[in-house]
Amino acid sequence: MQMKALITLAFTASIGLMFLVLACALPTYRNWWPFFVLVFYVLAPLPTIIARRLSEDTGGSNPCIELANFMTAVIVVSAFGLPIILARSPHLDPVIEWGACALVLAGNVMTFLTIWGFFVMADNHDVEYSMW
């Protein structure tokens, strides 16, 4: 079961990155500004990883975990907001087109679902990835 989940996560991550590369490299768009979303992909799991290493698993509410969840939510919302801002400003000549924005948003959905799926899989105590 773990191998099937890992293969599924790898497939969804590659689909998400494919959408992001298509948003940048298609001849219609030819603009690599949306690629800055990769920074959010790297930053999104960091608060959760750090909080899990620093806190004890008491079963109740933990301020460290709550702060990490909030920071992760801010990073994820920023990743969805960046392509929308790039597609809207400046008003007369936007930085990216709306088609590229849609591809980046689709890539965001796939990539963040992959990150979330990895953390759900890592929460299983039967899996050897639970050392995070």
C-alpha cells in the first residue's frame, strides 16, 4: 500500500509541475514569471516539518502546530494569489495572460495536494516515512 501511495504522489507532483512548465513555456505565453511559484512549493512544508520536530504529540491543541498550520496556509494562499496578481497588473498590459494563470492555478492544486498527501501518508505510524 505504501508503494502505491508513493507512486501516486510522484505522479501528481509531476502533473503539477507539468502544468507550471506549460504555463511558462507554451509559445502563446512565453513568460517565465509564473515559475516563481516554485518558491512557495519549497516553503509550504517547512513550517509543518519544523513544528513536528519541535513539539510533543500530546493529542490536544498545540500552539506550535497551530502557528505552523497558519503559516502554511499563508504560504499556500500566497501561491494562489501570485499568478492572479501577475495576470491583473498592470491593468493595460498584464505580466502574464489569463491562460497561463489558469495553468499555474491548476499546477498549484496538484502540487499542494501532493504535499498534503505526503503529510497524510507520513502521519501513519505504520509507514517508515513517519520520522518527520
